[in-house]
Amino acid sequence: MSENTLWSGCKRFNAGGSKSWANIKDPLDGRCVLVDYDTIPSTSVRKYDLPTKAELLKQMKAADQELKAAELAVAGSALTQLHARTVCSTDYNYFFTQAGLTATPTASVEAKATQLTEAAGWLRLLAGLETRHQLKSLGFERKDQARAAVLDQVLPLNLYGLRVSNVRVLQSKELAFAKALQLTSEDVETGLSAHQMKQRGRERALLTLVPKRTGLANAQKIGRLGAVNDGQNAVLLPSGRVDMAEWHANTIATLFMNPGKGGKFDMKEVYRRYLRRCQATEREPICQESGMRAFLSRRDVRQFTAWEREGHAALEQYLPHVRRERPAYALAKGGYDGFSVDFYTNVDGATVMLTVVAVFDYHSEAITGFAVGLVENGRLVRDMYRNHLSLMDGRSYIEIESDRFSGNLAKDTKAMFGRACQYVTQPAPNDPRGKAPNPKARFVERLLAEVNRLTQSVPGWKGTNITSIDKNRKPNPDYAGSESQATLEVGIRQISKLVALYNHQEREQWNGQSRWQRLLADLHPEAPVLDELTRATLLNQHVVTSVRHAVVKLTVGKKEVEFPFPNYSRFVHLMAKGLKVRAYYDETNLGSIDVFGFTDAKDPGTDMFLATLGRGQRVQMAKAEQTHGDLVELGKQQQQRQEMREELDRKQLEMEAVAYELEVPAGIGLKALRAMVAGARLTATVVEDFDTRYAHVLTAPAAAAHLDFYDDSLLRDQGHRVPVPVEPPAKGASQDRNRYDSYKDSGYDFS
């Protein structure tokens, strides 16, 4: 862009005429102006094809790295020159003659002594850098920068006695070297001269560089096979492997594993038991405890002792592992786990760390759902996935993965994911797809660590640093637990802020996209979408209860809640014995429940949807305290009772009409139906009396003769009179007959 464009834009901003082109003068050069990139108008960015903010930051980082590399190169050359002055030829003489290197083959003694001499020079150089002035003269601000520069020099050399891999190991060797140089009370008591005491300290310091090989030398005796020179000398197997059939190797390894038993002995107890075995079998021990430790730490020994001694997780590092790529789409695979956030919260007077169960998308790394509680359980898992489905409009993961934490033990949790996802991955501990020996090696565990990393800016952070715990393993009050979130509500809101920050923070590696934007941009087209009814049965808790007085009652959190079910009579045939139903409910929202009939109380797979019930309202019994809402609820209940009474009456009348073989017209009113059935009752076929029903039997000749015989025998012989049938006097028409005549005039045919 032209200089005029820049100056005019800054001038408008400084004059208050525009909100763009915010600028300040360069503190290093007052003739220059520094412009805030975020305030440059987008039109100017496009017009002059300016680089993006991410590209500018990348260029700035590259420039800083080049500058630091150049400074380190200069400082490294200065260190090399200084090292040449700190190497002493007398160190070589001491290493060659006094340090015990002559016990090894002669060909390697000179090389080892030379390398030890160079190593001693580097440590002497670092030990001499004590003041800040000395560091600045070499181009360093701090001592750790000097150590890092020395590490760059010695790392490719691989010096004998100074084979270090990081600054921490180099620092430990430097401190041991410097401590050995200092005079001790024993040196003073010897009465030696100052020069002699200084020489003695130098020799102690040089000896700190000589590796101690005693343990490895003893370990080489274990597992040898064969004998030469009449059994005086033993040799290793030709392949160099340990022979585990050798008595000492077998005994030590067996004691170390203690196979088939839960208790595993520590090293000292293993060695004591080894000595007792040797004594009982009249054998001489061939190693000390250090040699036994070195033998058991051999990789070829640890390979087959790891499973029994340390479990499946330790065996994982020896098994082949397939490297896997991330899914190409969001919701193709997700993983969930529970973890404690690294800050404290006050809950009912106690200071605790809240527990979060979160589900992560493996493609975008976004948290698609989470729930907060005090302990991991199945309810948190359900709440987590309920929130996920709400945010994702019912979209579920195709595959879900988790470890075997306590929240997965609930039967409902397994059933929920079994129906919501196509694949449910929960591998065994020794499965390569399962939990690795280091938990942070799992993808979900790494994401959890990243979420907890954000809590370092949260008040109440527990302080997971070295100084937060003292030597007695007690929290340091200056660091741990000094602050906490005020209440549970505040703690939950803080977690929501952390998750929002994690999801919506722009990522440079994705060209400024956030995790959530990447999630929504790459949704899997085949991700299943669950409808409302399926989500209700999957995510809500359920209980088997009975319908009493057209009401379903639940007890949630020691509180009884009622849900009116006025039309339950339509579904009686789908309910279990005792009008039992299965009610699904969301304990966080009891505004409504879903009621299902079932055939097996233990198998939710037999459920049949009946209705969704709204929560009922209790009515005040005292008329003086009844409100308008109470009166409305009473009227509604009375209307429901009346409607249900009429419905049951209609069903009974329709059933009776079928018995009378009546054809009930469509849309007939209840009153007319009642009249129709009442008339049919009067004209219904009367059951025959006894004599008529069995006349064909009683009139048979044999039966008639018997009847005459018993009449004479039981009645006439006893003086009784045989009853003579007499016609009853005629009576007037009955009330029912008059009613029938009136119904008959109505036009219906009751024949």
C-alpha cells in the first residue's frame, strides 16, 4: 500500500473521524507508526492483498527463531573456546591410572579416559558459571540457557560418563560434580594442606563421571548356561540371550512374578527369599541385590514378567500397535470419559473438585455434550448424551468409545448407546485399541488434559506444581486450596465457560476455525437422527408403577409427583396385571412423562407407547384458601370424571347390545343407546323352567312310573296332599310393560 494511504488512515483515527487504523508510535523509532492489524478495514486488506494475521504471526515467530538461533550459535562458539581452556591433562592421567578403567580391555581404556576428560571439562565450565556477569559475557540471561547450549554441544558426542538426553540430567550431573568439589568436615579433620584437600575434592568430582558397573557385572552371572574348565567359568548362550531355565534366573524371576497370587513382593523381599532358597538347596548366591535388580530390569526379562507382575497395561508396550488416522467426518466416532476439573468449589461447606463427564468428537476435537456432578455415575452419562442430542438436533454418533469407568457399569447406559449408536467400543484393558499404559496416550485423555490446562487461569485452581505439595505430601496452604468457587452454581457456570472457550477458541492449525465450526462444517451425512420419542426412552430414567384413580404417581428425590391419566381405560389391554405401566421421566424436568405398557417388566424391549402425561396440580381442600386455579382444577377433574363415567357406561351398553344381537347405529347418543338396551332387556329370551327344559326325560315311561311310585310312597302314604296347580288371579299391567309399550311406539323393532 502507498505511504499516503497509511498516513491518511492514521490521521483520520487520531482526529476521531474513524474507528479504523488504530495506531501508536514505535517506542524504538518515533518516526514509525505501529498499526493494530485488527482495525485495518477489510476493503484495504483485500485491495492491497495484505497477508493474514496468522501469516504475520508465523513470520514473526520464524524471525524470532532465526534471531535466537543466531544468538545461540554465537554463544555456542564462545562456549567451545571456553571449554578448551577448562580441559585439564591431569584429568586424563587420573582417569587412566586411578579410576578403575584398566579392569576393562586395554583397547577401550584410552578412549574412555579421553571422553571422560572432555566431559569433566564441560562440567567444570558449568560449575564455574556462578554470577550473572559471567553468563552475560557469554551471551546468556539465565543458567538454564547455558545448560541448554552445553547440551547441544555434548549430545552428538555421546561422551562416556556424560551421556545425557535432557537439561535435567545434565543439571543433576553438574550439581553432583560441584558438590564433590566442596570441602567436607572429613577433609578438615585429616590435617592435609589446602592444596591436598583441593586435590582430594577434584578426584571425588572426577569419580562422579565414572559409571558404576557393579550391578550389571553381577547381573551378567544370572542366566548363564554351560561350563568350561571343569565348571569354574560359565558362559552366556551363543545368541546372547538369558537362559531362563538356569536355576538362579528361574528362581529370581519366579519370586519376582509370584504367579497366580495377588501379592507381589518388593525387591528387598525377593532377594531375601532368593537367599533362603539358595540356603535350602545348598547353593551359593551368585549376585547381590543390585545385580538382581539389574537382571530383572533387562528388557528381555521384563517382556514375559510384565503381564504377571504389572498387569495387562504394562504388557501393552511390548505388543504390536496399529497407528490410526482421525475420522474424515464429524460424528463418525466419539469418545467420552469422566474427569475432575482442576479447581476447587464450595459445596455445602466442603471444598471439592467437581466431576465432568464429556463426549468428544474425534474429527474436530469439540466437546459436543457434557454434564457436571460430584461423582461419576450412569445419570451423568445420560445427562451428557441428552445435552449432546439437544445441541446436535438429535444427531447421534455412528460409533462411541469409552474406557471402563464407573459410569458405564449401569445396564441402562449400555442399552442407551446400543440403540443410539451403530458401534459401541469398550475394549478390554489389554486390547491395543483400549487404554494405553500411559493414560495420556489415549486421544480422549489428551483432550481432557487440554481442558484442564485452561483451568490454570480459574480462581481456585488446585496448583498442580512442585511447590503445591510439601515433603510430607501435604498440600501447601500458600498454593493448594487457598481459593475456591463460591457455590456449586458458580462452579458449574465456570465449567460451562471453560467448555465454551475450548470449543470456540480459534485454532491457527485450521486457518482460524474453531473446533465447533469444524464440527458443523464436516458433519457425517449418515449420522443417525433420533426422534423425540426414541430420545425419551433412551435418555430418561424409568420406573414401573400402577395407575390408581386415573393417576400415575412417581417419587423423585423423596418428593411425590402426580400425572393425571384420564383416558387410561382405552389402554387397559396393553397394561400388565394390576394396571402396571412403565413411566419414563427426566429427573431434571418433571413437566411431563411418557407412559408405556409392557409384557415383561424386566425387558424394556417389550414396551408399547401409550401416552405422554402432563404434571397434575394439587388442590387446596379448605374452601377459604382455594384460589381461582384450584377451582379450575376441580372443575377439570369433575369434567374428566363425568366423561370417563359416560365412556364406561357407553362401553357397557354397547357390549350388552351385542349380546342382544342389536345393531347399534353410528353416532347414536348415549341416552338413545340406553333406551335401546333397556327395551331389549324386556323382550330378551327367558331361560326355560326346570320342567320344560327336561320334559323329554321326565315324560319317558320309566321316569314317569318312578315319579308315580314316589308320589304314592312319599306323599299319599304319609298323609300329605298332592299339590294341585291353581291359576293365579289376573293382575293389571306392570310398570315395565307400560314402559315397553312407550318404547315400542318410538319406532324401533325389538323383536
